[in-house]
Amino acid sequence: MTSALLTPLDTLDRQARPAAGSRPDAEPLVHISNFRMDFGRSTVIRDLSFDINRGETFGFLGSNGSGKTTTIRALLGIYQATAGVLHINGRPFAPEDGARLGYLPEERGLYKKESVIDVMVYFGRLKGLRKAAAVAWSHEYLERVALGDKAKVRLDKLSGGQQQKVQLGVTIMNDPELLILDEPTKGFDPVNRKLLMDIIEDQKRAGATVLMVTHQMEEVERLCDRVVLLKNGEVEAYGTVEAVQDQYGGTVVRLQYSGEIPASVHYVVTRRESTYAELTVTAPVDEALILRELMDAGVTVRGFTAGRPSLDDIFVAVYGDQNAAGADETAGE
Amino acid sequence: MARHNLGTVISFEVTRTFKKKQFWLTTLLVPVILGIVIALIVISNTTTSSKVDSQKDATLRFTYSDASGRIDPTLATAFGGTVVADEAQAIADVKSGRSAAHFAYPAKPTKQATMVYGADLGIFDNGKYSSVATQLMVASAQAEIGDQTLTGLARGSFQVDAITYKDGAVSGGFLGAVAPLLFLLIFYVVIVMLGNQMLTSTLEEKESRVTEMILTTLNPTTLITGKIVSLFIIGLVQMVVFILPVLVGYLFFRTSLSLPDFDISQLIVNPGQMVVGALLLIGGFTLFMGTLVAAGAIMPTAKEASQVFGIMMALVFVPLYAASLVVSDPHALIVQLFTFFPYSAPVTAMLRNGLGSLGPVESGIVIAELFILGGIVLRLAVQLFRYGSVEYSKKVSLRTVFARSRG
């Protein structure tokens, strides 16, 4: 199977549908401005604004309960915003408008008592495909994700991971212009996670705009062009991955060592294991000075690299003070 | 797209129901049971008929005493009777088994009981003693009158056809009530058979966690309309399957089943009543289905939703407790309450419409009420589904839903 799978509908018979991307490329595909969301007396989102440009992969980050899923549900009209503007393609989203949306929600599920192929074809038909096209695409997709022999099997007879693959297929089968993935790798083993990432990259190459909610920061660094970090219902950081990394403390020294790392005014130890440590540079000094300081203190240095902080580090730094345990992301309250 | 999706939803819902073995097992169970019952009745009636025929030929031998002097001795002999003077001895002979039966006709048969004594032949066959004693007295009386027409008239064997008028036109009476009451029958069948399915069909989206996929793929109004239409289609199929054995039984085994020969051409169909009946059916169906969808959107599981279904069923059947009042005094306070209270209105109004006691103004008010409230409840149901069904495992309060919908 090749990546051509991800744009097969260009060659299949598709029913008439409003043209995607008919607006100027300069206009963002997703525009959220001054979004506020209250549930009764509880405010989940205070004031949130960001844009997602056409063709980019955008990471939507935040701790559990920070309001990411609530924002997506409001963007898709499942919730009605208390205030603000949430637009896709310049207008509020409505499924009947025919926008090519692929949405993989955090709460996964399909009609469990129906066969895989029946469910896929049903959603394909709802997304505007002719039946023959939906059947052909579904079989092709199932072959790619190693479920070719499961087409006629009831969904509840599949494992959780297999069901997720089917759901991903349903999500992307209308060749979406905007792909929204809420925790896409949740429940996948490493092999299937790679398969999923390949499929997302294929979608990206095919021109899809991807909005991804994830706690896997390496995925964000690998796939995302820009990110927004949400904290206490407001934007904590927003921009390219590099810009956000620069915003959070400049340089990080990654060290393979033995011995005792001394205290210093030039850095703080942000991570320490038996032979590995990360030092966040706190003063405008050359990294060579830090290396000399360590060696003078008797530390045996086996490896020394300096670079930007990882998103993982930034995530811990931003949300470390929050008691994330028990927070209910779904309710957003 | 919306219309295309409505067709897709209907097709999906109908097809997947028809594919289920359980659906056909449940649906076919009723006609199979009916078929078995019909077969048993036919076999039983055939056996009984043969037995009756064989008993016809067997003459009952009995003794009789006649204080009234009305019994024709010739007829009595033809029936198998022998007159006796000693009644006590005749009864003793029956007791000892020397005689099969003894009939003691009193001096004043219209005021005193005719006593029959016989050997026990079992609960059902014992009836033939009374039957023969009565037939002998009737035949003797007819012989005494000597005029067949007169005896027929005396027995009330003549036909009376009644024609009644209402507002200058012939009113239907019972024959006019049958057609509009069919709407009531359809309403009961549809609500009882499909109500629970309607309740659980929206729950399935919730329990399967498929709500968000659905809400971002099609309009919830389209989904719910599609579900209601598909359930109506499924209900019609079930009704056809249920009615089939009844029709076969009526058309081909009417005599064996002892069913009356009902002449459909005698039915009086009043177009006005039929239109009112149809509108009450559609309005009532909309209201009940909308309410069930709304309940399904709020409740987290089928088990909890079934409590709501029980209440709905009670509301459907409660008006039947006042059925006698609906017939005899349609303007009684309780009947008026049931006529206008939305959830008892469909049954009460359809019953009154069938019986011809629902006036045009009342019809208009109830129909308007059902359609307006049905529309509101359906909109509420869509709203609850849209904003409430993403609360997958929680029982959602209306307050929470409206907080989400208003923001």
C-alpha cells in the first residue's frame, strides 16, 4: 500500500460538494477569536484566540481539564460558545454545509453491533461519497491497516486498537480539508502509532490542515508547524514550535556524566538521572563556560550538547504546578 | 445534502434492523404463535363438530312428567321420551342408572323451573339434557300455535335495521365507528411495539460513543427524523407480518374458527372523521416519539431509560380506565381532562372521534395542541441530543443541557 491511499477520492466518483479551499490562501482555515465558554457559573475558557493556516499542522496543547476538547466541541458546534468567534472556512461549522471535515474525537466509538464495512460505508455515504466509492475506499483502507479480512466482522468483535483503526479510516475517508485529531495515538501500540503517524503525514502531504490534540510532545515536535499552549482558559504560548521553545528559557544542556553536578548561578538542574542530566541555562553565558565549570568541579563529562528545551520540558515547566490528576477533560469543568 | 443524508439514515437503520436475527425471531414469534393457536382451534372445532354430528344421530332416551299439559306426546315420543306418572320412581331410576334422564315439566313453566335429572356425562355433555328438555317444550309450543311465522315472531326471529341521523345526515353507529377507531389501534400497536426501540435507538449513539462523529457529520434533526421514519417503516412491516396469519385465518378458516362473516361493504366511512383520526395519529405519534427521543438523550443507559418508557405506557393506557365514561358521558370533567391533557389526548380524542362525540372545535384544539407540542418536544429532543448526548456516562439535567446550548 502506498501513500496514494490518502488521496484516492480524487480518482473515485465523488458526489457534488462545495469546493474546498475556495477562499484566499491567506485567510486562515480556522479562526478563533475571544472565545469564552462558561458552564453555568464555571468558566472553562476565559479568552482564547488563535488561527490555523491552511495546510499547516497545528498542535493544541494543554493539561487535562484545560479546555481543549471543549474548544474543539465549540468549534464544531457541539457546544455553543458563550462569547467569541469560532469559524472554519470563514463561518461557523455546520455539517450540512458540506465542509470536508475529519474529526477523530477523544471519546472513540462506532456502531459496535454492525459490521466494519457497513459502518464505514454508512459514514462514507453521510460524508457525500457514492456507495461504490465508499465500498472501494473502505476495502483499500482496511487492507492498508491489516484489517482486510475483518470487513464483515462486527466492530465489537475487534480489539480496541483495531476499532481505532476503523475509526481513523472513517475520519479520513472524505479526503478532509481539515483533520481534527483529539489524542489520536491513545490506545495504539508503537507499531500502530507509527502507522497512524504515517497516515497523518500522508494527509498533510495531500494538503490537509491538521489540528492535533496530544500529550505526546515528540509527536508535536515531529509533525506540528505551530502550537498553542492553553492554561487556565487562556493562551500560555502560541507560535511556531521553535518560537515557543525560545520563549521558554533559551538553551538546555544535555549531559552524559559521572560525579556530582555543582550548584551554579549559570544554570539550574531541571532533570537528573544516574548518568544523564539536563541543565537549563539561566544566565547569558557561553556553553563552553558551563562545560569548564563542570569539569573544574570534578565531573566526568562523557557527552555534552546544547540546544533548545524540548516541548516535554516546557510542558512540565508550564503545567507542573497544576494538579492534573482527576481533572476531567471531557467535561471541561 | 440533508435530504440525501435522510435517505442514507433511513436506509441504514432499516437495513440493519432487518439484518438482525433477533428482530425476525421476535417479529415472527407472534404470527407463529397465532398460527399454532389457529391450527389448534381448527383441529379442536373439527373434532367437536364431528362429535356433535355423531351425537345428533344418537337419540336420548328419557322419561318425563308434564304438570303443565303443554308437551305434545307425539313430539315427546319422537324426541325419545316416555311419559311416567311416578316422578319419585323416575328420579330413583336415574340415580340407579336404569334410566338415562328424567324431565319434570312444572305446572307453570314460565314461572317455575323445569327440572332435569340425568346420569353424569361430564361438564360439557351434561348440557344436552337441558337442551333436549327446552327443545321439546319449544317444539310443543310451536305445534300448539300452528303458524310458523307467528312462532318465529314470538321467538324474536326477525331482523331490525336502524338508521340514525346526525346533523341531517345518516350517522354511522357501530359501523361508522370501526374505520376511525382503526387509527387508535394503529397508535397502540406503533407506540407499544416501537416506543422502546425509539428510546434505545438514540441511546445507542450515546452508549457506543458515536455521538460526536455523528454530530459533526450530519444534522441531528436529520438523524432523529431518519430514525423516526425508519422505525415507522419497521413498524409497518411488523404489523403486516402480525396481520398475515389473522387474514389467512379469516379468509380460509373462518368457519372452523367460528368467526362471524363480517361484510366490509357495510362499514360507513366518514371522510371528516378519517381526516381527524389521521391527524390525531400523526400528532400523537410525533409527541410520544419526540418525548422518547428526549428521554433517550438524557438517560445514560437503556436500563434507566426504561423507567421513562413505563411512565409513557401508563399514560397511553390510563384513558382506557375512563372508556365507559367516554362512551356514556363524553362531557364529564375527567373525560374533558383526558381529552386535552397532551399525553392522554391522542387515545381519548381518537376514541371520541370514533364514537362521534368529538366536536369540530375540540378536534381542532387537540390536533393543534398535539402538533404544536409535538414540534416543540421534537426540537427539544434534538437540542437534548445535540448538547446532552456527549455526556456519555452521565444522566444529564435539562439545566446542564441549556447551559451548554446557551453557553
